[in-house]
Amino acid sequence: MMSWREFQLRSFGYKRKDRQDWLKVREVAYSSLVGSHLDPKKLPKTKEKFLPLGMEQQKRVSDEQKENFLKAFRKYQNERKT
């Protein structure tokens, strides 16, 4: 029986290996797509746009979203104090 920490370490290693495999697949697929006789205007500009793996996509929070969150959080804190 393995501990929770050991399970998390194995899970992390598996995810990292799986991501490396997908990076290899994406590289080969993108190279074969670019090398073929297709219309270059219709091809994706980058590998990330061709096959997004999720790790490259980092969503940024806008200033408006940040202000809305802070306003709601302050309201929550004030209601909690009273």
C-alpha cells in the first residue's frame, strides 16, 4: 500500500511523461502538416495553435475582474465582522 505522498509523486511523474509524449506527437504532426502541399494561408501559425496541450494557455485576469473580486471580498469581510 502506498502513501498519499507517494501517489502524488507518481501521478506528477506520469503527467510529466505524458506531456512529453504529447509534445513529441505535436512536433511530428506539425512538421508533417507544414511540409505538405497545403495553402500556407490556412495553416496555423504556431504549434500551440495547431494542437494546444493546455499547459501553454495561461489566462490572465483583467483589471476589471480583479476590482470586482476585491469589491465582493471587501463586502464579504464587512458583513462577516458585523
